[in-house]
Amino acid sequence: MIDLHPATVLLQLAVGGLAFTWVTTRRREAGLGYGWLMRSVFGVLAAGGAAVGFATDPVPVRDASAVATAGAAGVALVVSIVRRRAGVAGQRARQERRSAELAARTGIDRADVRFDRDRPEFPPVLDLVAPVVGLVGVVAGGWVAGDPVALAVARTVVGAFFLGAVTDAMLLGHWYLVQPGLARGPLLELVRWTGALWLPEVVVMLWPTGMASVLTGTIDDGYNGLLGWFWVACVVSTVGLVILARAALRERFYSAIMAATGLLYLGILTAFGMDLVARVLLDTA
């Protein structure tokens, strides 16, 4: 069977989260602080994965990759801070456009944050480095997890991106409290990615030997099948919450973003149930 290693799980979360951080920062719409938050959170997770790996169950390639992931996230964070005076092109253009509209209607020239156009902006491509080097470690973690190797690697890689997408979507939803003028495009994109990755996540967990064996009783979950049906509930709830979040974002009111964020809060719980509950059951089988 396929083993579940905490160090691999932490690296998965870091890689998936950093990958979808790039998906958002490449749009040049979310403020600099969003990138600082994401690189800090997932960089710490990657470092934690390396520490846990070295201390409990060393896998040299995975653990070295985790260190490199944390380092690359740190470098991107430092570069973004150093270049903060340039701002972000999309945010800057939106602020300037709204200021011009306000001045035209009221004659009031609002004093917005002034950016230095002569300074170079943070290059979003730097956000790709950390997940790329981290993906090597995720594959290595899946490779040593057990047999069959292809299934172990598939579950590890798909799980990384699935959990990263839903986590980033929830965090970005909260960022609208800090940057209320942000367009809905970035959040809609992450919600779509979460929905798109839901099916591959279900497939790799059903791939034999998988959750179908738990549901049929071939694998005993220790609770007379209750945990298997809990997994089914998580599967159905996750896709339902994604659909509802997408529907909420069609509404024009700002409160729709907060409603979608609340749904994504629940989506994180059910998504982790889909992934981790299944892997724990199959690990202990």
C-alpha cells in the first residue's frame, strides 16, 4: 500500500499554494501584500516539511527540494519587498482610473498612493521557481510512498495542486477585505481551477486499490464503513460548494465575494477530507 508521510503532505501544500500564487500574481492585479502573505505562509510550510523530513523519515531528494522551495519563496519575497515602490501595474492603473473618474465628477483630486513608475516591478515569473523545484520533491515523496509507484505519484501530485487551489482561493477571498477594489477575475480563476481539479482528485482516489475498496468493505476502516461514506460526503460537498461559490460570484454586490469566501472556507474542510481521509484509510489498510 501507499504510505502517508507528514513531510510530503507539508511540501504538497507548499508547492500547490505557491503554484497558484503565481496564477494570481501573474495577472498583476492583487496588491503586493497578497504576494507577501502567500510566499510567507507557504515558504514556512516548505521549511516545516524539510524539518519534519530530516527529523523523522529522511528522503534526500524530497527534503532537499523542500529546502530549495522555501529558499526560492524567500528570494521572491525579498525581491518583491525591495521593488515595492513600483507597485503592481493593474492595481496602479485601477487606482489612477478611479481617481480620474472621481475628479471628473466632483472636482476633488483624491490623494492616492503614488507609485514610482521608473522603478522595475516585481517579475511574477519568480513565483514559478519555488513550485517548480518543489514539484521534484513532491514526485520524490510519492515515489518512495509505496506501490504501485505510478498511483502513489499521481495521488501526491494531483493532491498538491487540488489542495493548493482551494486554499489559495479562500485566502484570496479574504484579501478583498484589504483590497476591496480588486476585480473578481483572480478569484473566479482559482474557483475554476478548484472545480477542474476536483475530478482528477476523485479519480486518483478511486484508482485501485482505492476508496472503492473501503466502500465495498474490502478494506476495513475500523468504523463499519462510516469513514468511507464520510469521504463520499466530502466529495459531493466539495463540488457543491465550488458550484455555489461560482454562482455567488455572479452577483454584482460586494457581499457576494464574502459569501463565496465563506463557502470556500467550508470547501477547504471538505477538500482536505477528500484527500487526507482517503490517504489515511488507504495507508493503514
